[in-house]
Amino acid sequence: MPPALQATGITKRFPGVLANDHVDFDLQSGEIHGLLGENGAGKSTLMNILYGLYQPDEGTISIVGTPTRFSSPHDAIAQGIGMVHQHFMLVPPLTVTENIILGQESLQPATQFLGQLSALDRRSAAQRIRELSHQYRLDVDPDAHVKDLPVGAQQRVEIVKALYRRAEILILDEPTAVLTPQEADELFVIMRELVKQGKSIVFITHKLREMFAVTDRISVMRGGKMVGTTTPKQATSEMLAEMMVGRQVILQIDKQAAQPGDVILRVGNLQVQDDRHATTVHDVSFEVRAGEILGIAGVQGNGQRELVEALTGLRPVSGGHVALLDHDTTHATPRQITEFGTGHVPEDRHKHGLVLTFPVRDNLVLCTYYESPFARGVEIDEAHIENEAQKLVKEFDIRTPSTGTLVGSLSGGNQQKVIVARELDRPVKLLIVNQPTRGLDVGSIEFIHRRIVEARDRHTAVLLVSAELDEIMSLSDRIAVMYKGRILDTLNAPDATREQLGLLMAGVKGGAHV
Amino acid sequence: MAVLANKQRAIKISSRQILNAVFIGIGAVAVFLVFDAIIGGKCDSKCVIGTLNQAIRYAAPVALAAYCGLMCERAAVINIGIEGMMLTAAMVGYGVNVYAFTWLKAGGMDPALAGDASRWLSLLLAIAASGLMALLHGVVSIRFKADQIISGTVINILALGITGYFYRQYLAQDIPPGPGTFAPFDIPLLAQIPILGPIVFQGQKPIVYFMMIVTLLIHYVLFFTPWGLRTRAVGENPRAADTLGINVFRVRYINVLLGGALAGFAGAWFTLEAVDVFNPQMTNGLGFIGLAAMIFGNWSPFGALAGALIFGLGNTITTTISIFRPDIPSQIPQMLPYVLTILVLTGFVGRAIPPAADGQPYEKQ
């Protein structure tokens, strides 16, 4: 039997980039085929071609042995391909039914002659959604509004949306990025159920663990090329990582036990509000000592951003206190906090970490440009800044054509290195890092992780906030879990298990939901 | 659990709506009492019915302008050029009416027939003119992704220039006698309903009745048809619509053009229904008041109609006051509808939520 989907010799050029270089990919009927690769490896380009969003410059696509061409997603949908995008393609104010039928509306038979102005038949659509939901054990409520649903449920809506269009092939693009480990496990159960009932799935991820958990075959892409295909039985994590990066990678961070010193950061009963004046940080208290890494785990959007912004002076504190060494910094300005010895690697490097339209060298002195030796009175000393930049570029392995290159034109990994270099070059006593490796390649992740551990070993107190559980577990000495703005529990990292942390992230403590 | 939460939310929203309705009711009664006192207790039941009937008449252009804004913004195209589209339609309506009538009569047509023909022809061309302006707005803001506020402002300024030119050149003096505006008529049967009949279905002209029908029509199209679903999806999350094979640009163009047609009706109301003259200031900001009514109505047709009716009522009362009380400087009552609009907008409306993608040009990936 021919494969459900076969792509041969796919080539796609964008101005200046060869995004896909003669890529071959096939999906057997009834299998889960994992596709692994770093950002920019060409996975998304390949999937967008298979979904009709891009047209390939060369190569052919066949569905069950029949060559075909997609000029838009419409064609791909008609051929039975469904895609669940990494950022959900849902319309929040509409109901689940409306979201699912959008573009393929069922109509009241009596008014059908009116075309797009005929009346919608919501009832029969909802009925079909209930049937699908029952058949594939995808729990969705057709009448709920999407904006009221948790992410896990929104994802199920996306899957039902594809099934409603009679998709036989499902492309899941980084589906676990927004889920807790338990929700991810639930998704895997759903995926197996779908495959059992004859669907075929392409599963894209950058998490190695998930590859082993759910796939039948694994393909790895690097630099626009298909590196190879293997099975979970034959592969090891080290092998896959090497295929992804093209060289050996140390996955496990090598670090000694922490030697905690004095308390550097003391947070007591902190309350913070978000932009809409809803309190999103409730009564949070913790300490970070010199020479330890405190990891804050939690699904995104549980108050981590507001917490970090409050600690760094970017957001007003509405209750409680923050003390840095002996200084009360509850209402201090960002510059005061920086001058007390805080380094901050913000969550969004484009918005808050860098001035994208400034050159590398200026970005490297953003915290210190107004001080000697970079400033002489009101004047900037370009020569000193250039020297400093040269030094940091070498020390932190920032791959840039020159120190005058605009930071916006560097890769994500190198942009992050610019920030880390800037924040660690000063004698910081406290380092606050928020999602330090989001969207970075394995090589850069390894480098930045090593730098964070080195900072700890130099007796810096480190507060690490991350939604990646693997990152939290491999770097932290202690782990605090945030859920709905509260710290549910703080565990010692060596004793913490993935399951324990996953339950806490879902708000379950001591067997009960809080 | 989720269902329960949904129900609770539904109840919460409707209780707020009830509260709003009660406020509007109390407000309306209070306004009438004050109004009655000002004109010296002369407002009997006949006067109340007449005032409401007149209020609907004045509400029509505002409501139609609001529907224009609504059609555009539901598809995420902000249109502040409604005023200009209306002004153009008003000018074209008047000019075509007068000159078509003259030519038809000169061609030997029966004057009554020529009057009807030229009125309907001028309505059609007024709509077309407004539609042309809307097409310009669409091309600039959808195709060329320009800032929609600037595009709308340009439409307004352009309309001032065009209408000003034609007005000075052809419509200011030595105008041939025209056929006048549309004649009022009653809707058979519906006009017989007690109270409601005399208020709503008696003595209005075609565009006002059209406004009533179009309110129902837009509500149906937006919330009960595939086209409406797609429009709302395009206004909230165009990328999601795109991934489902919906042509975002096409949806936006058609909605902007439909909006333009509605603004054409609104403009034609001035010269084909209200008065038989054209002057370059005659739309008098009603396009913008229409946008306010749209926001007041939270981007829904019935809400927008309520907003337009409040304005229409204010306008009617103003006129009556200046007739009965010439001693009050006319500028003061004339402020009333606008003050009312501001009060209503800032007052008890609550937070209006525009479509999420409103004003953002769509970039295909």
C-alpha cells in the first residue's frame, strides 16, 4: 500500500535562504511520524508546503500514491490534510461550534439557495461535533465559547476542527509547547486513539522525551535538509541531539551541589496586578541565596511575568515587600535595582531585552553606558564601548559579522547571548532570568545553561523562571511551582520528580485540586 | 461545570442589559418631562407620538452610518470616512435629481413619471458614488495596507473638495426646478397597529423604511449566515480564517463596499428625503455620530439603532423647543443631541469591545 503522504525532493527558496533543500518525507498510513529539528531547520516550511500555505519550487507531493498540487490550504483540506498550528487558529469570542464549522458551514436545507446568506444549521453541526468527540474521545462542549476554555481544551477543539473536515492526515505543530506534562500525556493518549482508528499523524516537536513517548518513526531535519529517519527503538537521546545539531551535545548539565550563602533576595507577601488591574501574584514569599538557583516552574500565564516585572521594577507592587541585600527595593526604579547588582534576562528579548535597531556594541552597554569609562560627562566614549564589545563578543561567542551589526539581524541564539553577556559582565549579585532559552537552538541552549550555572558557582543568586520543565529540573537547586499567582510548593531539586511537579503545575497539591 | 459557568455568565450579561434598558427608560421619561416643562405643558399624547415618529426619521441617517461602520469594522477595517461618503452621496443625489428631471422633462416625459424616475435614479447613483469612495478606502487600506485612520481622513477631505467644487460650479445658483424629495407613505396593515403604527409605520419616506428592514437584515446576516460568521472571524482572527481557506481580502472588500452602499443611503437621506437643497456642510458630523452609535451598540445592529434613536430623539426635541420657545438661544437646544451622545457614550454603556483585529491590515505570510 502506498504511503498516506509522500513528499519527494521538496525545495523551497526564500530570498537569501534555502529553507528546504531536496527534502524527502513520507507518512505511512496509521503511524505517528515525529519530525524533529531546531528552529530554522525547515520543519515549519515543509509542513506549510504540505498544508498548501506555501508552494514548493521543486518536488512532488502524493496522497496515497496519487500526485497532487496544493495551491492553498483549501486544496490540502479537500485532500484530507488537517493541521493544528502551534499558535491556535481559533476565534476566541465565537463558540466551539462556530469555530469548527467556519469555512465549511452546514446550512438549513430550506435556505440553501441563498448561498453564503443562507441560515446556519448550528444544531446539526453541534450534533456532528458531539459524535466526533465521542468517537475519538475528545472531550469538547460545542456550545462553550472558545475564550473560556483552557488551552488543553482549545487544542482538542483544533483537532476536532480537522476531523470535522474529514482529515485523514493530521499535522500537529509543537502541540505540547503550551501544555503541562499531564496534559501532554492526555494528548498522547488521544493521538494513539486517532491512529488506532486509522488516522496518520505528523508530530513536530523539539522535546526529545516526547519523541520516545509517542512516535513510531522519527525524522530529523537540520539546515533545511532531511538528516535521517530512525525509530524510537534504535535511537538514543544523544544520537537524536547530535543529528539535530550536527555535533555532539552535552544534554545533561554537569554541576556540583549548591553551596548556598547569604540571602540575597527576600520577597515577602508580594501582591502584583496585571495590566487589567486583576491581582495575578498573590501573597508570594521566597528567598534566594547566594550560590543557588531557585527555579520557578509553572505553565505560562500563572503570574510569572508579573512577578519578574515587579522584582525588576518594571511593574508597581501593590502589596508586600522586596528586599535586595539590605535595601528595600519594593518601590525602587529599574535603574536603582540594576545598580544594587541585579542582572535581568527578560522573557521577551525583542521587546524588553534589546533595542533591535541599535548595533551590537550599543546593546552590550545598555546598563552601564552612562557610567565611566563609557561616558565622559555628557559624552559617550565610543572607543571604550568598542573595546568592551570586542571583548564580550569573543568571551560569549556571539556570532556577528561585526560589533556594528544591528542586533535585529542576528539569530535568536546570538541575540540572547548579547543579553546574557551584558547582564553577566557586571558584578551582579542577583541574576533574574525569565525563559532564557525560548526558541533557541540546542547549541545556544547548552551555552546559556552553562553560563547560568557558572554564575551560580561565582556566588551569584539566580532566580530562573521557565515554562520548560526540563530546563527547570536540570538547572535548579530548589524548585518553586507557581499556579494561579501563588507558590504552591517549593521542592528540593534532587528529590523532585516530573510527575510531582506536573501535578503541582496543574494545581493539584496533596491529592486535592486547589 | 463549564456549562454552569456559561449560564451564570449569560445571566450576568443579561442583567446588565436589563439595567441599561431601565436606565434608558427612566432617562427617556425624564427627558420628556423636562421637555414638556420647557415648552409649557403642551405635549399631549399626539405630540409624544409625533415626536417619536420624527425621532425615527432623524435617526435613519445616523443608524445607516452606524451600519456602514459596523459592516466595515466587523471585518476589521476602520472607516472614519463615512462622513465624506455621505456628503458625496448627498451631493450626487441632489445634482442627479435636479438635472435628470430637467432632461427627462425636456425629452417630453410626463412630469410625475419623470420625478419618480429621477428620484430613484439619483438614489442609485448616490449609492454608487458612496460605493466608489468606499472602494478607494478599501484599495488603500486593504490592498496597500495604509493606515486606515489616515485613509478615512483623506476620504473626508476629498469629499469636501469634490462636493465643494460641484456645488460652486453647478448647484449654488441658477438651478432648474427639481422634482423634490420622495413622498411619505404608510405601510399597509402595519400602520393600523395602535400606538406602534403611528410611531413607526406612518408617514415615513423610503430610506427610513429601508433603514428598518436593513437593521433586521444585518442582524440576520451577521449572526445567522456563513457570510456573517466569516466576517466576524476575519475581524477577530484573520489568520485563523485564512488557514481554513477563507479569502480574507475578499471578505473585507465586500464588507467595505456594502458599508459604502449603506453610507450612500445615509447621504441620500439628506437631499432625497429631508430637504430639497444641497449645501456642503449638510451632513453636519452625523457620520461620526453614527460611529458613536456603533460603539454604543457594541458593534451590533440593534444596539447601534438604539444609539441612533437616542440621537434622533434629541434632535427632534431640539427642533420642537426652538419652535415653542424662541426666547431660548437656539444654540443651546442644538447642543443637546451631541451632549446626549457624549453622556451616553461615557455613561452607562460599560466597556465596548471592538473586534480584536480592528484596524490592522492583513499580511499574508
